[in-house]
Amino acid sequence: MEIKDIQEEIIEEFAFFDDWMQRYEHMIAIGKSMPIIEEKNKTEDYLIKGCQSKVWVYPEIKDGKVVFTADSDAIITKGIVAILLRVFSNQTPDDILQADTKFIDEIGLKEHLSPTRANGLVSMIKQLKMYALAYKSQQN
Amino acid sequence: MKTGIKHTSFDVEKIREDFPILNRKVNGYPLVYLDNAATSQKPRVVIDAIVDYYSNYNANIHRGVHSLSQEATDAYEKARVKIQKHFNIKNAHEVIFTSGTTHSINLVASGFKEFLKPGDELLVSAMEHHSNIVPWQMLCEQTGAILKVIPMNLNGELEMLEFVGLLSNKTKLVFVNHISNALGTINPIEEIIEKAHKVGAVVLIDGAQACAHLKPDLQALNVDFYVTSAHKMCGPTGVGMLFGKEEWLTKLPPYQGGGEMIKEVTFEKTSYAGLPHKFEAGTPNISGGIAFGVAIDYLNAIGFEKIAIYENQLLEYATKKMLEIEDLKIYGTAKNKTSVISFNIGEIHPYDIGTIVDKLGIALRTGHHCAQPIMDFYKIPGTVRASFAFYNTFHEIDTLINALQKAKRMLT
């Protein structure tokens, strides 16, 4: 599926909920089904800076696509990472680099987009794109 | 100029009317502000004092001959005297206006560079805020002095016997907070000061967390340095106090060079101004200093005894209610503590709890509270902290408890 379609799918899913509590509960549920990073990769190298909770993201390249696994010690943060991975994992470096993140606003998680927010969503997106950029330059 | 409102008896609803921010909603819910240990809210009189200064007598102080400058200087210096009287300080020139506690500590640490030699020892408590650790570590790096730690027990109380064991004629400086920001512990500073003085050590007490809850008598304490910030005691941010005994302030070199702190300047040599101006280079936070004085008047009009009694009731009620939540663990259970409760619920990350209760309009603090060594001591990544002020209510505590239960359900 293309990034845009996945984003549409997530927006539709979240539109189903009327209040923030249900949206958060859904996000937490998504977090529970996230592809989890292997324990051995939970190292300082894969830790994302700028989060109050710990977030690890591990990238791999498979058939020209970037596949991410991740984890967090906070479950709301884990839910946020899981949503990002649903969108960005298993995509080509080019598609990842071109993708925007407006859908986060549309699913009612706008407050997490603030650069000063302690969960570091902005740092996470930046890191995912950095990995994509690194793979892209390797391919060239 | 307006001064403090008179409160004849403790009526929390009446007091709440003094704080405009307490009327607002956050995420659709009435604000429940329980992050008072980070900063207090400001009463109308303090906000008005800042507006009044900029609207009616804004001018630079100490140097002008014109009337406005004189009015501003008078108001600023009156604030210094208010601070002096409030803390029972012997001389007004022993009160140095700073930008806050961190600035005050850095000023003293920097000044001690020339009084220390390799092998000298500095004692810091295990429950300090980073701002009362890092400047001293920097000082040790520069001088070869050694930083030693006064340990604490699991309740978050200092081990006083170990403290005495650490004291020796090598001990030059001791710095401890009056009240811990992360645990709420009130430290036995009278005893610490007395015992440190017996070996000839100089004592600095960080009062940032204390001065909203109690009124220290600095002459009775016989402390060498006492520092605090206005913003935790209903005053504005960016202004604070350094008290130093005259003998020490005279000995310490100036911290920053600039205008205001000089007596005479030529390109060959500059002689410095006397106290307090020697440490007050540049144009200060004039409105902040004036409003600091107003905040002190405001708190005194309510009365520190009444504040302490009421806040203790809030603390007791909140502690009892919180412990009814299964798996909730409180960090910092000192016998003598103020209205700060640091806690975790089971394995739930503090960040998750903070995020959920924020959606319900409740402001709590999560994380390491700028006191990572305490978190390392308890082997936890951080805590959730609820800190209460005299304008909080029992009803707000009930709201918090309901929110925590809701968060717990969502997060487990």
C-alpha cells in the first residue's frame, strides 16, 4: 500500500471515535501490535533523543524497502511510534522522504506535533527520514 | 501602587479569586494546577504591579536624576528592604537581586574559585536539584576540590550520622536544599549549619522549594548563603535572591563586569562598587524585583502559619487518597515534608500518566524533576509529581484521584 493510502486508512479509522479517550485507547491498541525491535538492538545507537520516555527504532533494508522495528517504555509513546511505523515501514526511501505528516493533525493527535512536546514525535519523524536518506545515498 | 490583599481568615475560595489563571479551562476541563513545585501561579496584585511599573514609572534605576528614575529606584530598593525584613536579614545590602536560584548558586560557586585548593572537600546532599550539583562540579574541575555526597535513606531523609562522619577540617563548603523539589523532604538545616560551622565550613542553603511554604529566619539560622527564586513564591520568573553574610559578599569577587557594579573605571583599572551593587552588573529585572516584593506582601497577608496548616491538610488528604489506589507507590515519605507527592503506579510510565491526566485538565510534572541522582537511587526512570499550593482544594484532589484511576484503567 502507498503511504498516502495508509494515511487515509488511519484517518478513517480514527474518525470513528468521538472523543479523545477512545482515540488514545485505539492508539494504545495499535502500539500493542507493533513489530517490536529485537532486544539486542535496543542500544544507545538506536535510541531516539528528545523523548521523556525511551524510544528505540531499528531500520533494515529489505528488497529496496526500509523496514522498521521499534519499542518504547511508555505505552502512549509506543502507540504513536506504531502509527508512524504503519505509515513509514515497508516503503522505499524516496517515498519516506517525500511523505508529509499532516495526517497526525487530522487524527486528533495534533498536540503531539509540537516541537516542545516531551514525547519527541518530531524527533521520531526526523529520525525515520534520516534513515531513509542514509539508505537512499547508499543505493546511489 | 497596590499592595497585598488582606485575608482575615483562610478562605480558599476567596483566595482563588486572586488568581486569574485558576478560572481557565484546559482541554475543556477546569484547570487543576498541581505543578506548584515547578512554578506557582501569580495573584492579580503581582500581575498588576508589573503592569503598573511599565504603565506609570518605567525608567532605569540608580543612575537617573529625573523623577521617574527616582520613583523606579525607590520602588526597587523598597522591594529589597521587604525581602530583607521577610527573611530577617541583618542588612539590606546583604540581599543581592539575581535572575533566580540557579544564577545565585553560580555566582557563589564562581566566587569560591580562588578560595579552594586541590584536596579541599565540598559536601552536597543526595537529593539536590541539578542546579545545586552542576555549578559545584564545575568548581571542583577548576580547583581540584572533591565533591562528596551526603547519603539519604529510602524515605528520602538525609543520613545525619553519615553527614557528621563526612565533616572534617578539609570540608570547605556544604550545600543542601531546604526542601527537596522531587521528594518534599524538609531537611534539618539548623543542625547541618551548626555542625558544618564547627569544622569551619561555609554553608549554602537552596531555598527555592522552601520559601513558598515557610518563612526562614536567616539570622537565627546563622547561614552563610541562602538562595531562592521569586517565581515559586507567587512572584514573577527571572528574578530571585542571593543572601550572603556581609563578610562573605565582601570577600567574593564580582561575578559579572558591566555597568552599575563599578565605582570608577579607567582603561588601566576599575574599582568596584560596594554591596549590593558589586554583584548587580547591568540593568536588572526592575519590574520583577518590585513584583517580588509585592508577592512577599501577598503571602504574608495570608500568613505562612495558615499556609502551612492548610497545605499539610491537603498533603495528608492527598496521601491517604492516593494510597487507596492499588499499586501506587510514593517516593519521599520523610516524617517532615511539604505538600509534594512523587509517585508511580505499578509499571506504568510517568509520561503516560501525565499525558492522560493532562487531557483531563490536570497539570502534573513527570520525569526526573532535574534530580536524576534521586531517580538512580530508587532505580526508576522518573516519577509523576503532584505538588500542592495554598490555593488548591480538596475537591481538586478528588478530581486528581478520579483522573489517576481513569489513567490506570486505560494504561494497564
